[in-house]
Amino acid sequence: EINTERLLARIEALGRIGALPGGGCKRLALSAEDAAGRALVTGWFCDLELDVHTDVIGNCWAIRSGHKDLPPLVMGSHIDTVATGGLYDGVLGVLGGLEVIESVIDAVIETEHPLAVAFFTNEEGARFAPDMMGSGVSQGALDLEEMLAKVGIDGVSVADALDGIGARGREPVSALAPCAYLELHIEQGPVLEAEGTEIGVVTGVQGISWTEFAIAGRSAHAGTTPMALRQDAGAVAAGIAIEARAIARDFGSPQVATVGRMRFAPDIVNVVPEEAVLTVDLRHTDDAVLQAAETRLFDTAEALASDEGCTITRRSLARFEPVSFDPDLVGQIAEGAKRLGLSHRRMPSGAGHDAQMFAPNCPAAMIFVPSKDGISHNIHEYTAPHDLANGVRLLAEVALARAGV
Amino acid sequence: EINTERLLARIEALGRIGALPGGGCKRLALSAEDAAGRALVTGWFCDLELDVHTDVIGNCWAIRSGHKDLPPLVMGSHIDTVATGGLYDGVLGVLGGLEVIESVIDAVIETEHPLAVAFFTNEEGARFAPDMMGSGVSQGALDLEEMLAKVGIDGVSVADALDGIGARGREPVSALAPCAYLELHIEQGPVLEAEGTEIGVVTGVQGISWTEFAIAGRSAHAGTTPMALRQDAGAVAAGIAIEARAIARDFGSPQVATVGRMRFAPDIVNVVPEEAVLTVDLRHTDDAVLQAAETRLFDTAEALASDEGCTITRRSLARFEPVSFDPDLVGQIAEGAKRLGLSHRRMPSGAGHDAQMFAPNCPAAMIFVPSKDGISHNIHEYTAPHDLANGVRLLAEVALARAGV
Ligand SMILES: NC(=O)NCCC(=O)O
Ligand SMILES: NC(=O)NCCC(=O)O
């Protein structure tokens, strides 16, 4: 039996770090708030006398040893948030994993495989692109040196930010080699709530493509420059944003497209922008479709820029192919839900997750619980206590089955 | 005879204050650079033993007394720049006026009316909206207290910025009451150069409408939120930018429309923007057409926001009706150009100017000289020395005729 009160108290305590006035949290990766969050969570790891490790990109995991000298069953996720984040995204998977281990200790249960709980650096990608950076480096999908050199939205590099909060550990890349990886997470979308289903059995993660476009035009006077003589970088940026929308509309669900960032320079009312930078986030479950969306977006962007006499450059900030989770582990989650009497459905994940970085190296899978109004990356993100508890009970069920009692 | 070397040397000296790496200037209104520019120019005023005055909004003028106790003939413009400004916009009218006065002193000419040269606070509107703030307050078109309370792009009020550089003077509003106002300025557009005409005789200024739109949506996850459930403030902003362009296209020349500023929040790749702010600058020579453009823009903005489930508010940052300059003074400029053997044409101004604030109170008019490639509000803004000299010679010709020798 898990202790829901203890779980909720920990979620609340972590939510106070970086709390925003209207609710929710801002705990950007490797910020001072992230440092405080890491200290709180590793403190809980130490309270349980777990064996705590940190690797060279700041991923942290805590192991409770098993009967045998076997690779650990790892439960994990992340504790960084976006700038307008909620209390559950990532946190549930980490504190849920901790709750499983503490319950197992309380119940004096011994497992064959060690049980571990982990949190990974910069899953959100909100300060540093790409997202899933820590788990990607740990599992060999992303290059350590390349990631350490990435510069965030505030001009600070990952390497400097890591050292700035003392989060760079000694464990090498690939030190964490699970027998299986399980991630409990809030759905962050509307499906489970709308259907009244208690559990999402996640079959995989859709492909993610992040592109930054930088457009260079010519600053000019807003009052004296005839429309035909303009090289308006801002107008090209607006056109690309509209095209992203049109792609999502024309391709239809599950294609989504988002322009999250937009910046003009010199950013003055009566000056035609000479520079504009924007990002486009495209996602689809089918990589061929995602590639078609990218091609259309890139072609239109080039055409819009050229029509306006502007130059355009694009930079890939993140590109992850769709991932399918391990069918056996996915099946075990569905069976576990059935055993616990929880209604459930198979579904793909719309968001990227650390689990997808483990999928090529070991059996990996995920459990979703409902998100109120399908909202996430929003301070009003919410999942009801009974749903949180359902998720952790199922996580415990599958983890114990997999680790061997 | 005017001294072109002296004029060019002063333009260069002022251009070194706030000089940008690639050329051009950044001397935003009431900034430290503006303070240094003011000190340099008033130093030149003092060298000529002119009678220097500063008013409560920081407008500064210098008088050389005339024979008689009459209102002064004022030549003026501004020395503030946009963030990517050139060396001539505004500066030419101030240093040209100074050159006229110094040449008159050198030639030991006495005038009936005093001659004055003036520079006005925050003509550009780049830091604080509206533009033409100082001349507008001086001439009663804008309210002093309301303008002192305006907050700039950096969050500082006009009142604090004035005091921050010690630019608040003691002369009251309307202390400057010219018998006539003359402003020499670069065209900032492509007409004169394209035609090979030496002088623009400015008949008036087109109407200016600046609107800031603030759109409130809902932040949401870029990967998990179906397109149909989004309240994307950024998508609405992009739609408004596209509509501004469409209005300029559909209305045709001389309608222009510019989106100079654009900002998203939280400004993160994988978060649907919950907030977007943008500005639209609309201009037309006919106020009825300008009103029709505003109506279409406002209606479309409301419709786009409502379709997306967003709320939208708009704020007028500046609204000036078209202005016609004094026909007699305009005629005198055309005759002066003829006398000096300068090719000239009548034309409206696309840019706003301090002269338009004087037009309701005294005869006011303007002289344009060509802008290379029609570029302004750009670091590559340029007018050739002979064109600068032509403008100052014509300014002297008309000023002396009007002041009475
Ligand atoms: N789970 C989650 O919000 N991950 C952030 C990465 C992304 O999907 O953009
Ligand atoms: N002359 C000039 O550039 N004035 C700035 C005001 C405007 O036209 O926007």
C-alpha cells in the first residue's frame, strides 16, 4: 500500500520552490530554483539511505539494492519545469518512484533487481534546447560535449549553468543502465479526462521537430517606406506562423504545430523590423508525415523570405523520431491496471518524455493519469489526488512484478 | 553663404554620440546618449552667445535677438534617434538652423524678428509613445501631465527620465511662440532621389495611427494540446500582422501599415503563448481613409481573437490627423528654391515631424532633401553633403526673407 498523504505533501513541498504568484511553478533547468528542488529531493533520497549518484550532465538517481547483483529497475522523470509550469509535470514520476521505494521499504519487501528512482536534467527544453537533454546524454542519443556547449535563452551555457549550481556529478555517461525503465506522468492532454478513463497505457511518443528561423530584412521608416520597397523581417515571421497553423489544419490530427517564441528587432513602433526570430514545434506520430510537414514549412518559409527580399536561416533545435515502447512492458502495464481494477486505454504520448531515450537500450514504457481540462505547461495544470494515487499504485504493481519479489 | 564644412563637422561630432558599431546612431530620447547630445548642441548655442531656454518637457531653444521685440522665426527639429537610427534624421534641421544663425552672425546681418533654433524632446516615439511629444506639449496638442506620466519601453516614465538626465527646464508650456516655424529634414523616403529632384517642398504630413494590441490566451503544451482546443495568443498576433499588410495592399498607396513590435509570453518553444503584444502603425494622407483602415484592423483583430477564444484589448499609442502646412510659407519655400536654382517638387511627408505641431498655431512648413535609397530609421541613412548644403541654403533664404533683414 502506498501513502498518498506523503506523496501529496512532497508534491506540495517541491511546488513551493519556484512557486508563482497565481499558482504553478517556474523551475527552469539548472536555475537556482532547480538547485533548491534538487536539494530537497536528494534530501529525501538520503533520508531513506538510498545510494545516490549524479552523472556528468547532472542526472541524479538513488538505488535501493536488490537480492542480486543485477541492473536496477529504474523509475524516473524530471523536476525542471517550463516558465509557466504546474506542480505535476515530471514531478509525479520522480516522487511517485520515490513513494514506491519508500512503500517497499516500509513493507520490508526485498526485490531481486535493485529499485531506483531518477530525475534527469533539462527534460523541458524551456531554457536549453533540445528537450530530454539529460536522459538523451545518459542513453547515448545526444552527445555530452555538444550538449554542454548549448547556450540557453539567457545566454548561459549548459556547462556553466551546471557548475553554477554545483550539479555536475562524477558518474560517466551511460552509468545508468536499467533492466527496465518505467515513467509515470500526467497525460498533459484531454483524452483520459474526456473519456473518464483512469489510466493511459502509453504505446509510444510522437516525433518532435523544433526549428528556429532567423530572418534578416532591412530596417526602414514606417511612414515613408512604400510597401513595395520593404524587406520586412517581421512580416515574413508572421507569415511562417500562419503557415505552421495551416499545415496543422491541412494535415489534420494528430499533426500539431506551435509557434512558441517570436522576437523582432529593433522592436520599435515606427521601424520596419530588420530582424525576426521565431520557433516552430511540429509533431506527428508518423515520421514520414512529420518530414512532409517540415518540408512544406521550410519551403514556404524560404518562399516568403525571398518574396520579401529577406534572407532566412534555420536551425534545428531538436529532432526526435517517433518511438514505440516495449510491447511486453506495455502489456504488463495494461495487465497491472486490470488487476487493480483501473479503467485504461492504450494511447500515444503527445509530449516528449525521458522514457523515449531509454527505449532503444532497455524495455521502457509509461503510465499516464488524467490532466484536468487537458492543460499542462500552464500554472493551472492539475491532477486529482485519487488519480495520482492510482498512477503510483500501478507503478508499484508493475515495478515489483518486473523487479521480482 | 553658409559654411558646409562646419555643418558636416557638427553632424559628425553629434553622430559620434551613441554611435553604433556598423555605423548610425542610437540616441533614444532622454537616455544618457541624448543627454550627451544635448550638452554638445547647447554648448554650440552658448559659443554663439545665444539666449538659451529649456522648457518643462525638455525642449530647448536658442535665440539671437532681432531689431524689434517680435516673436522669433524658429528653425528646429530633434536630436533623439530610434535604436537603429542614422546621422541626419532630425539632426539636420537643428544643426542646419544653427548654421543659418552662425552664418547670419558671421555676415553681421541684423533681422527684424529674432532668429531661433530649437530641438524638441522625444520626436521619434521610439522609447516613449507618442512621437512628437515635446513639440506637441509645447504647442498644446498634448497634455503635459499626461505625457510626463507616459512609461517607456524600459519601464521608466518620461518624468523620471527627464529628471534622470537633468533635462527638465523652467520655461512653461507654450513659452515658445514663433512668428513662423521652418523645419529642414531629410525626406526619409525614395521620391526625390528617384526623380533626381533636389528639394521637396512639403505640403503637409499624413495622418498617423499607432495601436498596441494585447492578446490574452491560455498557455498549453505544444505536443499534447489538440489544435481545436488552443487559445493561442501568438496565432492571433500573427493574424493581425498579416491583416495589417492586407489592408495596405487592398487600400493601395499611400496607405502604409507596419508591425514594428511583437512579443510573446512565456516565449518558450513548446508552450502555446498565453500572451502576445504587438503594435500596428497605420498612415494615410486622408483621415477618412485612415479611419476606414483602423476600423477594418480593429474589427479583424476582434474577430481573430474571438475565433481563437482569446481576449484582446487595444490602446492608442498615438493618433495625429493629417496636417496641411501654411500655403504662403510653402509658396515662399518654392520661390526660394527657384531663386537658388534648385529643382523642387511639392510633396506630402510620410513621417511625422515637429512642424506639424506648430501648424495650428503659426505658419509652419518644411523643406526636404533627398535620402539615399530612400532609407531612414536605418544605420545606413545617408544624404550627400551637397544636398545637405542645398537644404541649409534654402532654409537660410526663407528664414531671412521671413524674419526680415
Ligand atoms: N513532458 C513534457 O512536457 N516534456 C517537455 C518536452 C516536450 O514535449 O516538449
Ligand atoms: N521624422 C521621423 O522619423 N519622425 C518619427 C515619427 C514618425 O513618423 O514615426
